[in-house]
Amino acid sequence: MIKDKIKDDVKSALKAGDAARRTTLSTILSAVKNKELEKRSKLAKSGTPADQLDSASMLSDEEVIEVLGSEIKKRKESAEIYIKAGRPELAEQEKSEAQMLSAYMPEQLSEDVIREKVREAIKNTGAAGPKDMGKVIGQVMAAVKGQADGQVVSRIVKEELQ
């Protein structure tokens, strides 16, 4: 499981004295824990028996990948903001953290593979123009979960629907 790998890497970073890596990975574990608590709350409200809440609220690898993807996106956006604000050293730190977290993500698909999936989604949805972008992006993102950046998918969909 990805979560267990991250926990092990936090321990390794702690032993190695790598504070930056330990802090970044600990932040990710906190984000995962928050997502698990959110899931647990929803399950409790839906009537799941109390003795099953612990196991049912644990995130699957797919859900952990979603959290990782969200955290990577936040760091990339922060880096852009820091660059615009004239703080390149902080931008580099954010980029470094994003790169560190990317190691836990599944291998990213090439643009050619994404383009093929976009064409397939266009065929399946019957999309005819830019107004159908949402339908196509939704179908493609479901198919490539965690394996493609949303901005890349959006750009390719836009190109294919023109």
C-alpha cells in the first residue's frame, strides 16, 4: 500500500535527518488521515455499523493517489504564485516537494496515449465542439485516474475539439 510506503519513508527520513522530506511526507500523511476521517464521518451518517467504521474508512491506494495528486497540484500552483511574487527560492521549495511526491504516483501516460484516450472519449460521447469539453474531460479523467495531469488532458481535449 502506498500509505504504508509513505510511513516507512517518513521513518527513514527521520533516521537520516532529512527534515524537509520528513515534513513533506508527514504533511501528506495528515492529508490522508483527514480524508479518512471525512470518509468515516460519511459512513457513520449513512448507518454503517460502528465496528466496521475503522476498516471501511481506510483509503484505498486509488484514493491515496487522489490525495497525492491534489497535494502535488497545490504545490505546483503555489510555485507559480511564488514566481509571480518574485520569490524564486520558495518556488523551488514547492517544486522540489511536488517532485518528491510524484515518486508515489503511478507512471504518467504520454501525450500520445492521452490523445488516443481523448479521441476515444469524443467518439463515445458524440462530442461535436468546445461546448462538449466537460463531458469528454470527465470521461478521460475517469479512465486515466492519477496517470495524467488534468491541465494536459484539458489542453488536448481543447485541441481535438477545435
